[in-house]
Amino acid sequence: MISKTLELIFTTAGGGRLRLSVPDPRLDLTAEQVSAAMSTIAAKNIFTSGTGGIAGILSARIVTRETTDLISVS
């Protein structure tokens, strides 16, 4: 099984990182769309972590993961 996740990575006020994961992102996303969404998330200041609220945008990436089940008990 192959799955994709959009990871949005922000810096926090205390010098840490905050990662938001979005499963099954649209395949036609552009860097501009993701950047705009991240800017909105940062401006709304609705997420926080142990190292504080979002201070800036660090990066975004789509992670592809392939999982192969060897044993499955039903």
C-alpha cells in the first residue's frame, strides 16, 4: 500500500519546530498554494507547541510511504 502525506513544518517562538501532517493531499498542489496556506495558518496563530506558537515557515514536503504487510491476522 502506498500513502502520501503533506508535511507542513514551521518554526516556533521558542526555537523549535511544529509539524502538521495532512493525509492524502491533492496531487496537483503548487508551491504557491502551499505557501499561501502556511502563511494563513501562521497568521491565525491557532496552533502551539511546547516551544511556543508558530513564528515562521520552514518547509513543506510530500512524503510517500510504501507499506508491505507480511502477516495479517483478521
